Amino acid sequence: MNPIRSIKGTHDILPADSQNWQQLEQIVRTVCQRFGYNEIRTPIFEETRLYSRSVGENTDIVSKEMYSWDDKDGKSITLRPELTASVVRSFIQHNLGGQAPVQRLYYMGPLFRRERPQKGRQRQFHQFGVEAFGSENPEQDAEIIAIAWHILLECGLSENATLHLNSIGSPNCRKAYREALKNFIRPNLSLFSETSQKRFETNPLRILDTKADHEQKMLKDAPKVSDCFSDDDMAHFESVQNFLKVMNIPFILNEKLVRGLDYYSRTVFEFTSSALGAQDALLGGGRYDGLVETLGGKATPGIGFAAGMERFLIAMAETEVLSRESKIDVYFVCLDEAGLSTALSLANKLRQAGFNVVSDPLRRSLKAQMRDANKSGAKYALILGETEMETDSIVLKNLEKSEQETVSQKNILEKLRNLTN
């Protein structure tokens, strides 16, 4: 029988890598908590109509990439392809807006899209992100971007990162710009790619995202979204820029930056990283003031961002930020079957005191156990043999310095505390 393998576009996170994931997750949690954000966890699947109404029927995500099926009761169910819509659904369902005038939330978890697997993006991938509901003011935009910037700083990625900033204006502005852009492109539409021609009808702003050089040249003199700004749109965007400047968060204005999903308005932003090569997007987000109302809630402004965790880890590996330090404090070596009860008892007391302790369950020789102890990365080894059992003592060996001493069993906890404090 052929062995069963993981499905294309999925991957296992093995023990050698899980430490890196934990490091990134801890950074995200720490930074978000500094800003007063609380974690939210939503189900891994939702009703399909949640995404068709929020993300947009004509987006590639909804039309091509979602994993959907009809449940036994005939309801269409979808594995979540993005998390903002799920968070908004939860915000409405549980009346979070009634509990506080501003809701600050963050999340982490797996997402699913059936697209071509590539470096940093699988069919099951992972994101972290933040969402803030309740404020339409530009200082809220600046706070969201500042969270992203602080995470980049903590991850060691800020030097290679660039913040691209734009505004796509209010819905009326966006509607006017959409028509102006279509009028500009229409005479040369046949010269654009098949993908861009489809976007022309469904989401023409996405054409600005094209990576094709000849299309970028044709778009060089395209109208700018700022030409359609209202006075409020302009004031809002200028305030966001001023707030970022006073926080010393560097940015560049990118008038061709748009977000691919239908719900965005006003501020949009993206961090790119030179450590990622051609596919350099690291994190992106923006304001979505109409999304809560679109999904059946009270009109509530919102803004957030999402980041691919796999892509973050690739960039962190390139900049050698990830820690490979062992989490094991003590490797317990027991050389005699008669000493197992004592070894287990002492190891348990050390764990209760906060030490990470590993012991050998194979009853191997001293040489084999010590080889494993050194390989484990533990700082210390405790060696319990026949002599130590007779004298109620234990050998404490510093594995880095290859120095050892004999310590009373009843004093070993105090000794280790003194060495590690």
C-alpha cells in the first residue's frame, strides 16, 4: 500500500520549524496587547454568502479560489478564504459595538484558497491581522499602521520594509474614479491582457495592480484617484500622513496602490520587503467603512490589515532574526533502573518549579544519553547512577563548560535556581 501523503498545497509544520511560528505568534500577541487589542477566534468555515457579499462576487477569491460545498441541510458552506468578513460577522452577531464605542481586535489562523501553490503561499496558509471598529477618524488609521510597523520592528524586518500609502477615497469618489479610469483604458483595451480585460468589467481598479511592463507603460498617464477626492477625503488622507510623520513611520505615496477586495475605501496601505524577491508584499490593509452595514449591521466604520505568516517567516529567515535557542533547561540522565522513581520524582519537582526537563525513556548507556543531552541544546545535565542513589546526591553538569559537581538531591532545585537567576 502506498503511503498517504499531504494534499497538494498543504504542508506540515514540523518541530524544527514550530519554534519559529511560536516566536512570530508571540511577537504579534505582545505588540497587539501593547495597543489594547484583544484576540478573537472565529470558526474555520462560514456560510458562503458571507464572502460573496463582502469580498465581492466578481473577485478571483469568490469566483475561482474558494473551497465550498453544500451541507446536508442544503446550505452552502465555505472554508474561510480571508478573516475580515468572519470578524465582521462576529462583531454584528454578538453586538460587540454595543459593548464599547471602539472595538480593537486581532486574530491568527489558517485560511484556504485553491490557487497555484508558490513560495510563501499554499492552499492552506496562515494569517495574522487586526481590525478596529467604531472610529472614522484618521488617528485610527495611523494606529493600525503603527501596530504593523511595531510588529515589523520586533521581527527585525523594518530596515528592508517599505510602507506604500494611498487613499481610494469615499464610495462616491471611488465610483467616479472607476468611470474615469475605464474611459482612459477603453480605447486601448484590446492591448491589455485577458486578465486585465476581465477586470475592466468587474473591478477596473485592479488593473492598476498589473505587473506587465507594457500595461504599466500604458497606464503611466492614467487619471489619479486624488483627482476625484472630496474635501473630506483630502483632509482625512493628509491627516493620516501627518500622524505617521510625527510617529516617525516612513512611507511613500503610491497612487497605483489599490486593494483587491470590494469593501475598501479611503486609506489603503501595503508593506513590501526586499527580502522576499519579486513577490514582495508582506502585509496589507485599509479602511472599510461600509462593510458592517453591507453584512447587515449598523453603519460602523472599520479599518484593519492582514499579513501572511509564511511570508513573514521567510523574510525573518532571510534576515537571520529567528532564534534557534533551545527551550530545554535540563536533560535528566538515569543510569540504573532502580533510580527511575527518584529520577521521575526529581524531574517532576523541577518542572513544577518552571524548568523544562527532558529525560531518556530508552534506558540507554551513559555515553548515548550524554550524546543526546548535548544534541538537545540543554544547558545542564543531571546524572543519577548507583553511587548517587546510595548517597542521596546527583551530578550536575554544565554542558556548555563541560564542568560538573555533585549536589545533594534535596538541594538541586535551589542550586539550579541560583545558576539561572
